[in-house]
Amino acid sequence: MSLISLLVILLVFCVVIWAARALMSAFSIGDPIATVVYVILVLVAVLYVVQSLGLIGGSPALRIR
């Protein structure tokens, strides 16, 4: 995975978090449920990035050219 693709993935996760925040405020979802949703989204993002860097499950996949 190149550095550019890692930045694109980060941008996509930011858009997903923004959309989740907008939808939860539009439907007036309470704070406890919103916090659980944010924690799940952040955990998925962190696990994906860590796996992309190769720290879990194999050799490093990040290539800086």
C-alpha cells in the first residue's frame, strides 16, 4: 500500500465519521449510543490502518517511494 492510498483511506474514514455524526444529530440519537458508534468506527479505522501498515498479520505493506 502506498502512502497516497493510505491518505485516501484516511480521508474516506473522516467522511464516514462526519456522515455518522450528521446522521446521529439529525435523528437526535442520545449520547451513550453515539459514543458507542464513534468508538466502533474509530476501532475499525485503527485496525484497518494497522493492518495496512503490516503490524498485524504479515510483513509491512507500506511502501514509500
